[in-house]
Amino acid sequence: MQHEQSRMMWAAARQALAGGVNSPVRAFEAVGGDPVFMERGTGPFLIDADGNRYIDFVLSWGPLILGHAPPCVVDAVRAVLN
């Protein structure tokens, strides 16, 4: 997997945010390596800034039980906002 875009985003984040993240657990120092920057989620998948696709087994510990951006939820929110 390529992570060049995430590496560039990590370098920029370290210049803009204390520690490069908004939470100490996201700093990756405890596990090693650099964090991967997610661009979007669709259904059970997360896509990072480099276009790599991952299965999201965590799904935000429950709130995303329908997956990322399920059409039924997106359509309902759009209807309310319109």
C-alpha cells in the first residue's frame, strides 16, 4: 500500500496542531509508524488519502452500525435539510 499523501498530510498536521493530532491516542507513537489519513467512508469501507481501501471493523463502536453514508440516512437528512 502507498501512503505518500498521508505522510505529507501528517507533516502538515504536525506544523498546525500540537502533536499533529486532536487527540493523543491518534498520534501512533504507542504503535509506531505514521497515521493514515482517511478521506471518506462508504458502507463498510474507509478510503484513505492515497486511495487505499480498508474494511472498518470498528464502525465508531456502534453509531455507524449501518455503515458510512448509507443512502437511506443520507436521503433522510437531505429531505429534512431541504
